[in-house]
Amino acid sequence: MTHAAEPSATEPELAQALDPADQLTESAAAALLPEAFARLYGEPLTEIPKDLYIPPDALEVILESFEGPLDLLLYLIRRQNFNILDIPMAEVTKQYLRYVEEIRSRNLELAADYLLMAAMLIEIKSRMLLPVRPKDGEEEVDDPRAELVRRLLEYEQMKIAAQQIDKFPQLGRDVLVAQVVVDQTMAPRLPDVDPNDLRAAWADILRRAKLTAHHTISREPLSVREHMSRILKFLQGRPFVEFSELFMEELAHGGGVPIVVVHFLALLELAREGLVEVTQAEAYAPIYVRLGFTAS
């Protein structure tokens, strides 16, 4: 009599057939593993290797920085909520000296003020340990901590005031001054002409005009604008022209006083409009004329 083969159990069925105590979930298995405190090349480290060597200078110890011995004392007192008016000198001195020794053991520079304060704390501590009898007529003995308390309170007030002042806007830190630089190319200012020298030069021109004038009666139109153009044309290409040279051409052609007067009026009009500049180095020096719109 043949029997049909029973079907094999599947994996889920086998898992159910096992003892539940032998079944651990992934989360439970992970909980049993020790916690990794670091990773090396991506692999978790659960314990420090036995052959690990750390150089002495590999670790950097960061200490609190203080502005001075009073700042350190105030920090020690406020950190442990000591009464500043009744300082426990033994504990404060112990912590202060521990900080000083820590600084010196790290080969850090220590200001002389810290050592002076350490000596002062030791002195106060010693004086408090010694019995002191009140002097005649005195009911109470002076507290050796009085001077130290006064300095600490005074320093704390100044520190609080400095912190409040530091909250105000400061130039260069919180605000900046707006500055505008304007490039102004100033043309050199030529010396002014003395009116008396200009009058004397004009009188000399008139005298020459009278000497060379023809005694003829004629009437001709004289244009100031025309003489202005002639003066501008004469000054072109010349840096400076002496005052009398402007009239030499008119005198050479027999120009009389009217022509010279119109020529002088044309020069004054050009100077008023800024088309020419009349200059003189010093008093009684020659007067020069040049174009006013030429480059310096």
C-alpha cells in the first residue's frame, strides 16, 4: 500500500515551528550590541584598541579666559552662588590656585597680576585662621576680606556698565560712515592783473597810437565783434602773448585811436566772457594774454 509523499514545509512554516525564544528581531539584536562611540573608515568602534597611541600634544585643553584676576574671582564666586559679602576664602582660594596651576601646567603665559592676587588670597586666608583680639576701644575686628570685597563689587559694577555700553551701536562695528569721493580737476589759477598796471599799459598803447595816427578825416564802421574774432585768431597756437603785441598789427597798419580803442574794448569783452585770460606774474611785470579755453 503506497502512501503519497507529504509536501515539505515552507520557510514561514518552519519559522513558526521554532521556539519563540530563539527568534530575535533585528531591533532586539541591535539593542544587544554595544554602542559605538566613534567610526574609523566608516566602521563603528565599540571599544578603544589596545595598541592605540595618542601623542601628548594631540589634545587641546580649552580653559576659560578672563580679563584679569578680579574677573576670575568674580566668576568663581558667581558660579557657586557664594555670597560676595561673606566669601568662603578657603574654597575660593583653593579653586583660584587650581586654575593658576592649570595655566602653568599647560605652559601658558600667566600675568603677574594673577600671582599677586594668589598671594593676596593666601594672606587673607591666613589672617582669618589666626585669632585676632580687638584693640582697646574697638568692638569689632576689621574683616581681612573687606578690601577684596570692595574691589570685587567695584569691578562688577564697571563690568556691567561696560556690557551695557557695548550694546550701543558702535562706529565701524554696527554702522559705517558713508563717504563719497568727488574727483574735481581744478585748473591752475593764474595771478590777477593789477588795474593800475593795466591802465598804464593802455596809456602806453594810446601814446603810440597818437604818434602813428594819420591826420585824415574819415568815417568807417568799427565792429567790436570783428575785433574780437581778430584777437582770437591772433591768439590761436600761442601760449602767451604780451599785451602790447595785440595792438602792434593795428598800429602797423596805421590804426588810429578809434581803432585801438575798439580793439581794447574787444579784448575786455573777451575777458569778461572767459574766452581769454589776462595775467601778470607780479606788480609792474609785463601783462600777458592767452586763450581761456585752451588745455592747461
